[in-house]
Amino acid sequence: MVRVEVNPALFRWARERARLGVSELTRAFPKLPEWERGEARPTLKQLENFARRTHAPIGYFFLSEPPEEPVPIPDFRTIRNQAIARPSADLLDTVYICQMRQDWFREYAIAEDLEPVSHVGALQWGSDVLAAAGRMREALGASTDARRRLPNWEAALRYLIDRVESAGVLVMRNGVVGNNTHRKLDRDEFRGFALSDDLAPLVFINAADTKSAQMFTLAHELVHIFVGQTALSDASVQSVNGEELERWCNEVAAEFLVPMAEFREVYRPEVEWFDEMKRLATRFKVSTLVALRRMYDAGGMSREEFWERFALERDRLADLAPAGGGGDFHATEAVRVSPRFARALITSTLEGHTLYTEAFHLLGISKTKTFETFGESLGVLV
């Protein structure tokens, strides 16, 4: 039987890139430890299966050394103020999928003679935080009062996404790679990113995070769009240090969601912090962590108290986090690919400007019936 010569380092590279341990793969590939030590070689079929299991292009295994594979967009994520060196296959493939969809929508916008999105690049980063956040709220027509009247965080998030999409920004929200439920995204690796473009600005939100946390991610990535900057971001509300641009984006996002002037009118610093945090989070329809951050910004606690309480609340939320999944396919698909993008793609396909095979690929579906019922759910097909 013919065996394939592979640099043992490539097996380790593919495994680590897929965030998989040796023990997770040895049932399907019993010889993996020997492959990694260079003591055995796989057959071509075994190598193809291993590449598929680790989501690595088969051609990479014929390279002499593991490839350098940086994130294809500016990466501002940090851990303890250090850049994150190696992206996962799930992160890379998610960025590639969104770039592919953005490229299609840009060509569609040109063909349809759509106007550029005026909000892209409308802000100068480092400008006054209150003014920047106010300009964003005005541009989107998104008031905190309207959000406050909604029944829950999910409704508030939908409201904000609707406002953002109506302003011309594609919002894609997914907790897995494409439609592959076996490839769940890691919220600890990234929470979102922004792909700036004057005709097809795009925001991606990691839906593996809580609904209330997704709202802050949306606001943060939206700041990047208003600045006109593509970025894989450190959208973390607790950041009071770190990279200057990301800190400013976090400050604007917090002010956008919870204006300090409104916050001070209802904040009761004399009330026990945990109860007040929960009340304010419910009132403004944001996460308790955002409410806690605004309490700190308002001078309601010291930095040491903030960090201690933030850690306590973060751990409490981690214990409460529900498992995702389920729901109506068509509603979920619209959220994953952006309703604005889906309507444009289905319309273009029905008009004969886009091939069905391309549309299926961009949507991650494989059946005409699924395509048609999806179009019906969006009101494109009657």
C-alpha cells in the first residue's frame, strides 16, 4: 500500500489549528502519535480524511513546513496586552465566508447602482466619545428609550440589528462555521469583526455569546464601520487598558448603548451594587457587565472593586449560559447570513443575474426546495 511522505510538523500544525487534542483524534486515526513523531506515514485516503477532520486544505500537507496563516484582516485581539498568534480554522473560515459574501454584495450594489453607505468613515477615531456615540444613534435612528420599552434582550438586539441593516450595514450573526453545527465558534477566541466597505459594510457577531453580550459586540464593531476600518476586535466591555483604538471603540460602544447623561439620572450608587447592576441592565437592555462598566465610569466604585465584581459576574454568567441550537431553520438562516444580503441574493438569482449554484454556495444550502421556502419566508417569493 502506497504511503504519503508528510512532514510530521504538519500533523501537529493541523491539529492545533483545529483546536483538537491527540486524544480526540486517535480513535479515527490510531497512528496519529506515530505520524507526529515521524515513525509512520499515512495512506493518501487516511491523509484526505485527516485533512477533512481538521478542516485543513489537503494541499498544505505536501508543503515542506507548516504555513504561516495570519488572519486576513487587521487583528486587534490581545490577551494580557499580547497579540494572539495563531487563529483557529473556524475563525479563518468564518472570515473567508464573510469576505466572499461581501464581495458578492459589492458587485450587486454596483450593478444595481446603489448609493454608498454614508456612515462608513463618518467618524474620526479618537474624537470626543459622547459626540461620536450621539452621531451614531442619530444616524441609525436608534434611541435608548425605544430599546428600553422592549420586553427582553433578544427583542432589543433584533431592534438594533434592524436599525443597522436599514442603514445599509450587513449584520451576520452565527455561532457555528457556516451551517456546520459540528464546528461551534469559540467566544473566547473572538466575539466579532467588522469588514469596512463603502458599498457593502459588514459586521459579524459570534452568536455563541449571550444575547446581551452580542449587543455590545454589535455596537463595538459598528464603531469600526463608522470609522471606516476593517478589524477583528477586542470587543470586551471590561477593557480599561490595552490598545488605544480598541479602548476608544469600547468607550464609544458603551456610550452608544448607555448614554452617561441618561444613566446618571437613574443610577442609585447607594444601593447594593449587585442589585443595582441587574436593575440597570434590565432598564437599558444591556448585559450586566455593561451596566457594571457604566457604574464604574460614573464613579460608583474604585478600579479594584470594578475588577473584583467584574470577575464575580463573569463567572456567574458563565455558569448560567444556556446551550444554543434549535429554532426555525429559515429564521436562523436569515440571522446567519443577514436578511439584507439574503433578499438581494435570492432576488438576483430569480432574475437570472446570479447562478443557483453560486447562491447555494453563498447561503450554505444544497436543495432548490430549501432555497424556495427560504425566499418565501423573507417575502421575496410569494
